[in-house]
Amino acid sequence: MWLYLVVLVGLYYLLRWYRERQVVSHLQDKFVFITGCDSGFGNLLARQLDLKGLRVLAACLTEKGAEQLRNQTSDRLQTVILDVTKTDSVAAATEWVKERVGDRDYLSGVPSSLSESLAFLLLCEQGLWGLVNNAGISTPTAPNEWLTKQDFMKILDVNLLGVIDVTLSVLPLVRKARGRVVNVSSIMGRVALLGGGYCMSKYGVEAFSDSLRRELSYFGVKVVMIEPGYFKTTVTSPKAVSQGFQASWNQASPEIKELYGEKFMANLMKSANLLETTSCQDLSLVTNCMEHALTACHPRTRYSPGWDAKFIYLPMSYLPSFLVDLMVYWRNPRPAKAL
């Protein structure tokens, strides 16, 4: 019996390996729109896909970030300034994308009138092959009662509402191409280890992606989630996280400060500094998953790059709540006035 089980499991993984090796054809004609390309995953993915010959439309928050990216890539890659928290900026970027997806280098040798006609047809039929919602922030993060409603909204505006706004704006283009929507979630969308808006924003991205995947499957569009563990990016910057802790502590009421105590705050700061050594530095583990989600004929529904994601946080997410609570209690500092 065990032999049959082993054979079945082996056949399953062999079949999955074979399916996942199949690559989409004509990648050089595919347009991919990526948000948050100033640094981190988005920046590396834009450069990686550009090297593969895809037509990358990279959205950056700052002109400096856009210029640096253009200097590191080929002329195929084009950039646009985008603030995902502002609907006007999202609308302008969407119009910019609509204009670009009809552009083709090989139309330059065709007579102008025919070239314009072909470009219009391509605009109507080509669409946008890939959308990667990567833009995100992680601060302010702190125990919930240290924070204000505005602290929560700051993160939700970028990580969740920004994802929704960008997705709904370009979705008709993705549907035309029967393409892909790749949403960057986090392992914190599976296990809420921190207070503040970050974890709840990622839980929201998970829910949005799940519902969107089921709705768009009728139209040939695939929706994929990337759930990284801890990686060394601006999101996990010890300096930024420490500053977020300090700012939240400074605004907390005297009652809250008495309940938690200075030692609790000091331990939080130590945990922030540990991110420098515990976060994985190989960002390609994440961008390779993103690339596979965009280029494979049969992408996975979820990717969980990082050993911590695979062997700590994913297993935790399947455990009973009381066991997860015990693990979090053991990991986190204890307030001064705890019972």
C-alpha cells in the first residue's frame, strides 16, 4: 500500500514539474505593467523581465527611481510616475498603458496610414498580458492600541486600496489579452504576527485575489499571489521599522506607556534590528516566482518564496489558533503590566 502511495505522489510531482516547465509563446510581444519599481522586488523584476525580452511598463513613485531604472535597462522598458493612493494618478497611468500596448517597433517600416491602422488594431486586440501589483509599505507597525485610525489608513491606502484601484482600472486590458494578475501579498497575509495595518492589508489582498481569481477564470485570466517571507527590502528596513515603533510609542498615551513599559519598547527595537541579519538577501527567489507566474502556461495559484515562509509561517497558518497564539506569545516581548 505504501509503495502505491509513494508512486502516486511521485507521479503527481512529475506531472506538476512537466506542466510548470511549459512556457508561454511570443513573450517578446507581451506587455507587463509593474507597480513599485523604484526599489526592491519591483525594480529587480522589471530588469529581469527586460533581459528576457518582455515589454516592461514600470511604474515608479519618483522620477529619480524611474531614471535610475531606465539607465539600467534597454530601450524597450518604459516608465511612468504612479502614486497608487491617488485615483487621478492611477487614471493617468491607465491611459498611458492603453497608449503603449498598441505600440510596435516593427510598424516603423510600414506606410504611415497602414501603420496607424495596424497599431489601432493591436491596441484593441493585444491588451495587457501582465499586471504585477507590487507597490507596498510596512510602517507604521506597532501594537494596535499605540496607533490611530490614520496610521491604519496610511498602509491600507497603498497595500490594499491601491491594489484594488490599479487592478480595476487596467482589468479590461488584461481580460483582452487573457493575461495574468500577480498580486504581492505576504506570509503576513496568512499569519498576523504584528499589529497595525500591514497584516490586515495583506489578508485583504488574499481575499481580493481569491475572489478575483474565481471571477476572471471564466474569461481565461489567471490571478496569482506571491507570499514572501522576510526579505531584505525597504519594507523590512530596520531603520524604517524602528522609526515606526518610536513614532507610535511617542504618540501613545501615558496610560499605554505605563501598561507596556520601556523594556517592552526596548525589546521591540531589538527585534527590528534583527531584521538586518534574519531577512534573506536573495530577492531573485521572489522575482523568479513572479516571472514564472507571468511566463508559465500553468502558473501556481500561490508562491511562497523563502525558507521561513515554507517551513515556519505556512505550517503555522494551518495549526489550531491556540497553538499559533502560544508560538506568538513565546516570540514576542511581554508587557510590563501583563497579568
